[in-house]
Amino acid sequence: MSAATTPIYLCEPRGFCAGVERAIQIVDLALKKYGAPIYVRHEIVHNRWVVEDLRARGVVFVKEVEDVPDGGITIFSAHGISEKVEQSAALRDLPVIDATCPLVTKVHMEAQRYEATGRQIILIGHEGHPEVEGTMGRIQGQMLLVGSVDDVAHIEVRDPESLSYVTQTTLSVDDTKNIIDALVTRFPSITGPDTRDICYATQNRQNAVRELQGKTEVLIVVGSVNSSNSNRLRDLGEEMGMRAYLIDDARALHPEWLVGNPSVGITAGASAPESLVEEVVRSVQSLGHYHVELLSYKKESTVFKLPPQLTGS
């Protein structure tokens, strides 16, 4: 390695989390067991490359279960679904495999427990995100949605003494903490799980990017524009003073970003395959004199169980 080369800091952990690994494995096993077509409600995970690859292998992505033909093998995406969607599939007797991330299911159960005690629920999350829609559809009463500190100042609650909150799993830890602080300030009696509902993988990937502080001028995040956790990684890089870019793959890399051969940090959202990261690394190396340094925050070893329909258990 020449002393004249510039580092590419490759963040660890990055890319696929256990929930995404499980969801994609569920689709793979379903294709092997049942054959194409397999129907998936919404994108199985938020990554264009993954979705296009599965579509080419016979997966049909649908907006709603009503779009699935009678008898079609149906998979619910990793983001979770509402009770209404679940009931619609059951009424049609569709053979369903649930790929909801267990950490999202945990949030659903927390919200239901809070509601069972008579508390009104506030969800911290992004309007329109599939996970938010699924969580809001898991309780019977009105759930309030806040996405910013400003939202907290304007919500109207039924009883300020009987409130709880839950969070979308793929948010920024810092932003969520600020919203929680605002909720506690306005409603001192509110209860909730601090930032523990934020997925461990989201936290780890954000913390790994924080390790880049003072080391690099440019951050490249591999992930799709509709991936919440990928966007948060890009936002975090910008907050830390880096020029941060979110790209689907190496084709979206702009040579002008690397004029002057600056040091580069590279990470990937929890839905982005490692093969895309490797392509980006090679592309960066082709634009200057670079060597790769692994910047490890934490090793991940979490594995989630597969549904019994696919394991025989």
C-alpha cells in the first residue's frame, strides 16, 4: 500500500440487517417450495435492486391483497401490515407467509398493550411509510402521528394524563430523542420506550457513521431513495459536516464528487446488498489513488427465525 493513497473508510456494520435477510430468505424459499409466481404486498424491502431481481425471478409485487388472484401464495413485506390487510387476506383464504420484521411486530404489540390499559397512543414516524401505516392499523382507537418537534406542539390529545408513545423502527436516534423530549416536556405523564424501539441495526449503522467524525469529507450511502434508514444515514453525514450522497448503485456515482482525491466514507442502508457496496468501492478506486480501511463500530450476529410454513417446524 503506497503512503500516497487516500483512505476509503468502509463502515461496519452496513447493509442487510437480520430483518431484511429474513424477508429476502422467505421469498427465496417460497419460490423454491411453491414456484413462481409468488405475490408480495408492497416491496419486500425498500431497495430497487432487490425488488428488480426478485421480479425477474417470478415475484409479483402488488399494492393490495385484492390484487392477488385466488389461491396465490401471498407474502407480507418486512414493514408490517394492518389488521385490516390481514383480515382481507384471511377472508379470501389466501395462503399467507408473514415476513414482517420481528422488531416491527414488537412495536405493534407494545402499542396494543398500551391501548389495552386505556391509553391514547402517539406514534413517532413518517407519514405514508408502510411501517407507519401498518402500526397505525394495529390498534382500534385513534393513534396520533408526529414526525417532528413542531408536530408535538400542535397535536390535540384526548387526555394528557393517559398517553403513551411508540416509534417507527428506522428513524434517526437523535431526531427521535428530540421528539421524545418534546413529548415529555408537554405531557409529563406520557410513557414509552425511550429510543429502544428504534431497530438495533438502524442504531448501529448510524453509530458507525459517527465514527467517521473528523476522518472524511465525503460520505456515500448505498441505498434507495424510498429507504427511510438510508436517508437518515445521508442526513447524519450532512449534520456532521460531510458532503453526503445517497445512491442506488455505482452507476449513480459522480466523478466530480471526488475531485482532489478526498477521503471517502462508505456505508449502506439496511436493505442494500453488499454486492452493490463492493461495486461502489471499485468505482471510487477507479477515480483516484485509494485504499480501503475497515471502520468497525460493532459486529452483528442477530438471526431471526423463519416462518414454520418454510421450515416444516
